[in-house]
Amino acid sequence: MYRPDGENPGPFPVIRVFFYEKGRADVAGRNLITRAARWSAVHPWWAMTLWVVFVLGALTVGGMTGTRSATDSDLAIGQSGRAAALSRSGGLESRAVENILVTPYRGTLDRSAANRALGEAVDAVKGVGGVAAVGRPVPAPRRFGPARARDPRG
């Protein structure tokens, strides 16, 4: 509710709009953001069209600039970078290592079935490109033994 004495009757601010000729509000003294918001409210389809054109233009320019992938030297920052440089200078390489763990579904491990499974796995891995070497199987120490289901209650 607007009161001419300027008192605010409630918790909401009073909005004053001064009308001039032909029903247009006075926005002459407002900043650029206010004028742009008013224009967008009066011309919503033009505003949406210009916004879509702007977004498509930004995507086009961004796509034309291309991307650069970070190299290892770009990511070698701080102590980890120093450690990587020392390992490279010493001839150490960080190669990927994969381990295959063979366990029984239940009960104890049948060594002959495990050796057959390991043989099949080794044959399959040797045929894959990019594999430098396949090591010999290493059985787990007896102290670990077969995996046993434990009672969660203790």
C-alpha cells in the first residue's frame, strides 16, 4: 500500500513509480543494470533471443580456441614434483602394476584349480598389447590362510 507521506505501513518496502506521458516510467536517472532489466521485462522475446545468441557465440569462440592438456611437468608442483624429478633423474620409472588375487568362493583353496586359473589369466594377459612383462605367481603366506566369513556380532 502506498502512502503519500512516505511512511512504510508494513514489513515490505514501498515501491514508488513516477509516471510520465504515455504510461512510461521514469528510468532516466537509473543505472545501466536497471535500464537493461526494464528493457528485458518489456521485450522478453528479444531478451531471450539475444541471450541465446550470446551463449552460442561464447560456445563457438570457446570451441575455436581449443584446449591444452596438462603435461606431467605442469602438474609437478612442490615436493611431489621434486620427488618425481629425482626419480626420473635416477632412471626410475613409474610403471603400472596389476595384481591378480585368486581366492575360493567358499572353503579352502584348491591349489590345482588355483594354478589352472592363474595359468589362464597369465595366458590372457600376455596376449594384451602394452604388457611389458608378466611375473611368476606368488602364493600368499600360510599365516593369512583362506578368507573366512566373520560374524559381525563378534
